[in-house]
Amino acid sequence: MMRQHRQRASLRLWFSTATLVLLINNIPLHAYAVDPPASPTMQVFRASDWRGGSDVAFEGCKANSGEYTLWVYAKGDRCGVPREEADRVAMFRQPLPGVSPIRAVSQLPAGPYRVWAYGSGDPGHPWINLCAKTCAKGALPLKPGWVSLGTIEVRAMHQLLLKTWEQPDGHLLSIQTIVLSSSETQPDWLP
């Protein structure tokens, strides 16, 4: 009788172990995995991505004293280079309202994004304004660096307009990069 009891206990243990193994093997692997945090959605706009600037600078990299202003593609200490070679765009003076914005198209899904700009501006109103469905505005630092312009809302395939804000005559702004990101975190790289 003791032998039968041991055989039954052994059989139950074997059956329980086999059942457990079958159950574990049928649970999908993703049930064990912890989803990694989603990487932020972002788009980087470099100088060569912006349309509407000029590859001709009338006075080099000096502030334009003409009747109107324009964005000029620049590289290093040269202003007036082909767009494809530019590492920054420079704006001379304040454009007339509604005149002279440069344009780029967002490839991001519709929604709100944090705007980061890398650039610099002469002292006194170094403001830029980026517009899509909404606008974000901020001041550039005196030396090249990152600055948050706040949050902007875009639609899918939305055209962005970049312009200056209250820029005085003879004032120079330079923008190397604009980043739209779903993350609140400032970019940790330099353009």
C-alpha cells in the first residue's frame, strides 16, 4: 500500500510538472518582456533644410544696411554660400511683417513638440519666431548654444515658417539647427 501511495504521489508530481511546463511554453515571450521606453520622436532642421534664403551676401557677414532684409546661407566665416553647403542661416535686420521668413516642412506626425534652437544673436532683441499651426518664440543666446522656444503644434507634413522678432537695424542672428522633439530634454549634442 505504501508503494502504491508513493507511485501515485510520484505520478501526481510528474503530471503537475508536465502541466506546468506546457503552460509556461504556451505563454507568449512578450508577456515576460518589459517594454523599453519609447524613444522620442524628433526632426532636426539644419541650415540646408530651410528654403527661401539667399546664397548671395551683399556685404559679407556684416549686417545689411539695404532697404530690405534677407536670410543668407553661411558657412564658417563666409556668408553667401550655396544652401547645400551651409552650416547656419544668418538674418540681417528685421524683415517687414509677413516678408522674408524661411521655410521647411515637418515630416512628424501631427501633435505638439518642444522646439529647441541652436544659434546666437547680437545683444538686444535676438528673438526668433517659429510658426506652424501655433507659434513658438524665444531669444537666442549671445554665444552659440541651445535655447528652448517652448512648444509648437504641427499638422502632418506641415510647413514651418522661421522669422525674426523685433530685430533692430544692424542686428545679426545666426541659427545652426532647429529641433522639434516629443521630449522635454534639451539635445545633448552640438551641430
